[in-house]
Amino acid sequence: MRFFLIFTFLVLTVQLRASNKVLDIGLFWKEEPTEITIQTANGGYVILGNGREVLRLEDKMIVHIRNVNGLINVHTLSQDLGSFYQVELERTVWGSSLNIQRKGHPKSDEFEDNFEIKPYRGKLRIINHVYIEHYVAGVVESEAGSREPKEYYKVQAVICRTYALNNRRKHEAEGFQLCDKVHCQVYHRKSEANADIVRATQETIGIVIVDSDINLITAAFHSNCGGYTANSEDVWSGRLSYLRERVDDHCLQENHSYWRTSFHRSKWLDYLSVKHRFPVYDEFAQTKALNYCPDEREHYLAYADHQVPFKNIRYDLGLQSAFFSIDAVQDSVILEGWGYGHGVGLCQEGAMNMAKHGHSYDQILHYYYKDVHLVNLSVIDFFRAN
């Protein structure tokens, strides 16, 4: 009973260290600009050059920043403020945000909190030092759009937070923690399209998903599983106890549940033969290669000792998923498939549909991740300290 009360108290508390966490996000990764124009969107900023204050950025003031001969040059419309090896933009009040417009782009992007700019291969490396919950809300909007129920945004917020903290060393060698692309999580800008996204983030503040050993999980997700999710080892190299296959009929009527494509018969057979050494000139093997109809998600096109992973076929041919049937019709081979993405973990369209039908965010997460726990980050600290 005592343990239960301690655990409950820790889960419910919102005054946790996680609420003060900051993530370092590399903006415009692999699309770094040579020049930007900045303007305060909310609040105010101090611009520091080599650690020294050079300007207080006030409302309506426009500042240009560019890479000139390997240094960061800062100038207003009327004054050159100098060139520096590092420029920082520090907010003067909580809630400050900055509009950043890259040269050659018609629109600006609004980001919150603090920034650091360094020269990088003739361009600008821009790092957003962002409060984690601001980042989470931005990712949720970028990943899930602005038209979903709030309960689904809670699902995506918990997943995003878990992923970010579990992968915060992904770009350590480059001087930041996560990038803003799908390589990490898509982070386009400050969330402002739907107030429910910010509310969902705040209502799940600090909550993450952990396994039975109180370790942050790999919170994998995909667009649509086509009715069956996949085991982690069937797609990647390692087995994870919480990423288990399951039947899922919540996504079958959604946008990405079905797809269809075709190839010329000879092109399909040549591909299997040359790329995967599948014995297509054997009569029975060719029959399997031209007529395959699974009752559920399988992982190999198999004949005798030959196995071709469907995941490899998907990547090689740019298919929506690795779950499909094969049917030869005259000179064509038709691939008829289900789902969109790798199929591991949470099915986004399934989860959206569950939320629309009244399932809570924790019910949805437990549906897709087996035997996991939703805890506050302070709980992790508690168990590791005792």
C-alpha cells in the first residue's frame, strides 16, 4: 500500500524536473540557409555576439544574419552590428517567439525560446534551444495535422516526448540533439493551428512510456498497419518485448489502408532473380512468385530454401508497405497491398479512429504497446535512485 501511494503521488505530480528540460534542435537540417531575416513574433530578445550584447530586438525590428567568409554577420536596415563566430538570441520574457525567414523562401517560420547560430560550411547552423513541451506541441502538429480529436493529440504527445528523450544524443556529434526532419521527428514550427494540440501537450506534461525495467521505450509508429501490426524483429534487427504484432481492425476504412500497383511480368521476375536470386525459372517457385495471397501479415516470399523478405521488396520498389498479395494477369503482375509504413508499434490512423470512438489516450497506447507503463519522468528518477 505504501509503495502504491508513493507511486501514485509521483505520477500525479506536475512539479517535476522534466518540465524545465530543454532540447537542442538543429533547424533546417541539410537545408541550412546562407542568410536569414529575423523578427520578434512575441515577447522580446537580446542578440549576443561572441557572448556580448549587441542589440535588443524590439517589436517590428528586422535583423539580417548571414555567413560572410566563415563569420556570422549581423545587421539591421541601417546599421552593421559586426561579425562574430557565434551569435545567440536569448528571450527576455517567457513565451517569446521568433519569426525566421530563410533567403529564397517566401514565408517565415515561427519558433519559440532561445537560439544559437554558428557558421557551417558557408551557411548558418541554427540550433533552437527549446522547452521540451513547446517542442512536443510543434512535433504533434507537424506529424498529426490540425484536425484530429484532442485525445489523439495526447497519444502523439506522449509518443513524441518519449522518442525525443530516448534519442536526444542522435546528433550529438553535430552539436545538437535532434534534427527537425523525419530522420528524428518532423518539427516545422511553433504549434498554433489548433489549441487542442497545446492543451493535449499540457495535459500529458512529463508523461512518457517505459518498459517493465523502467526504461524509455522505442515508441515506433507508422501511418496505417493494414489490419496487422508487425513484430520489431520482423522489420528491424532486434526483438523488443513491447513491439509485438497484433490484429488491428481500427484502420481498415482509413485513407492509407489499401494500395495497388503493377509491373510487367518479365520485370518482376527479373527483379526477384537478379536482386534476390529467387529461382523464378523453377516452375513451382515461379508459381509462388506470381500467385501469392496471404491471410495475414507474413514476412517472406518463400520457396524451398529461398526467402525474400517482403520488407526488402518494399524498400527496393518503393511500395507503401510490406504487406501485399501478388497476382499475375496476362503480361502484368499486380501487387495489391494494405497499410502504409513499416507496421511496427502504433498505427496512427487506427489510433485516430479509436480516439474518435471514445477511447482514452492511455487505452490507445496500451493497445499498441504491450505491457508498458505510462509514468512521469520523475518516477524514472525515483526508481533509478533507489
